[in-house]
Amino acid sequence: MANPAFSNSPAFAAGAKAVDYSKPISAEELDAMYGRPSATPVDTDRMSYEDTIVKTLVAFGVLLATAVVGWFVPLLMIPGAIAGLVLALVNIFKKQPSRGLILAYAAAEGLFVGGVSNFFATGFGFDIVPQAVFGTLGIVGVTLVLFLNGKVRTSPRMTKIFMVGMIGYAVFSLINFGLVAFGATESIFGLRDVNPIISIGLGILIVLLAAYSLVMDFENVKTGVERGAPRIFGWQAAFGIMVTVVWLYVEILRLIAIFQSSD
């Protein structure tokens, strides 16, 4: 899987099987079962789309609340980033999702997002933040609509291409970070700001990678619901979607800043 937030959870595994509830029952028990109202996913403690959406909105609500704090106290960006990384790793490798740890990650990531937004707004103009926000919402919205209409789906071939692109992008980012950290480039964006071709190419690559990652996230949610995953895994789905959306937002923010600095 592309998103590590889902890869360690058996509820979203490709080989997972639906729960078998079949048991020998008597005629009286069968009659009583038919007389009961239909059980909802809440009654059976199973994942549902509605419950997962609520959990995702709650997580993003926490992120936005702490993002306001990070905006007014930009120095919290650094501890937020460190705490977010640690909590992300904990949530990724934890077999059973934890609502508290996922909301703690959302709070830490909010501090980072608010601080980094303030940093870019101060250096490149305050209009850069709403541009990045609406750009992110636009990509997420279009991807979700296309997914719901069955227009986009993952495939083994596309996933392999996606993984190659992600590995290449990760290697490039690591090298670029080293060049910036050691002062090998004049621009704070490093090789991303060498020429417009590289900037545009990276921008297109990031959007495509993020959009495909979102499709994979949505399919993981669909898989969890259809296979009757425990309701608690709705929090894991919310965490995975948040990881992708935050990454997309920061990359769009940086891309807009590069274009503005090159004018």
C-alpha cells in the first residue's frame, strides 16, 4: 500500500476476509431474529461510511484548532513537527488504532501546519495560504467525486508506477534537503527552484501522486466497510486520509511559493 497509515492494519489488508457469522440456530431463534429491526453498523460495532466521515471531520477539526495556535505562535512548528513524526510512527505500527493517539497526532500536526503556513505567508504574501487551502480542497474534492462515480480506481500496474514515483520523489527530496542544509544552493527550496521546468514537473508529479494516494485511501475505507472491519478502524482511516491531505497541502504551499519567488 502507498499510505503506511493503512499498511499495518489487518482490517484494510488485501487478503482480509469478511467475518463469518454463520452458526447453526434453532427455528425459534431464527424467528426471533426476523422479528428484530435491522442492525446498523453502530449496533454491530462495525465500520460505516457515515461514522468514518464523522471521525475524519473530528480529526481535522482538532488539526484546524491547533493550526490557529501554530499560526500565532510559529515557533511551535518545530515541536509540532517532531511530535507529529513520532506520533505518526506510533500510529502506523500500532496494530489496534487508538483514538487518543490519532487525535494527539492531529493536534501536533496542526501546530506544524499553522506554523509553516505563517512562515510562507510572512515570506511570500498572505494570499499564499488561501490559494494552497483551496488548491488542496479542490484536488481532494475532485478525486472524491471521481472515485464515488467509479471514474478512478487503483490497479496493480498503476500502483507499481506510483511506488516508483514515490521512491524517486523521496530520494530527490532527501538529496535536496541535504543540499539546502549544507548551504550548497542559494535558494531555500534547493533544486526545486533551479528552473521552471523542474518546478512545473515536480508540481505535476506531486499532484498526481497525492491524487492517486487519495484514491488508495478511499479504497481502503471502502474495503474496511465492506469487510465488516471493527468500528475503531474508522479512526485509522481518518488518520490515513489526514496524512495524505497534510502532505498535499504543504507541497502545494511550497510550489506556489516557488512560482512567486521566480516572478
